Amino acid sequence: MKYIQFTKKENEIMDILWKHDVAMSANDIKIASKDLSINTIQQTLQKLLEIKYIKVAGIGQNKEGNHKII
């Protein structure tokens, strides 16, 4: 088994996801985080998707448009 060494931002986001144990959007993570910007969250989620550590649970909509729900 290959182990992944998370960056500080990846670890912070994964901690939020593990703590809540439900599918969360980037906006949900923003609300739960102390100081991460939405751009940082989205970029970090994209990287976590690329390395297949998280997956998309569905696609949702809000007034700004479509957003992935992780």
C-alpha cells in the first residue's frame, strides 16, 4: 500500500471532511474552515480528486452555478 503525504492545506481539508463524515461542497468546507479561501479549497480538492483520494458524490447548484459535492 502506498502512503500519501498530505500538504498542510490538504491535511486541513481532509481533517474537515473526516470530522463531518458527510458529502461536503467546497462552500461547506469554506464555512467549516477558519481561514482557507474558496480558491485554495477548490484547487486542493481538484488535486485530491486527481490522486483519487476523494470522489465526487454528486453535482449541486446554487445561485453562483454548479459546484462539485465531495
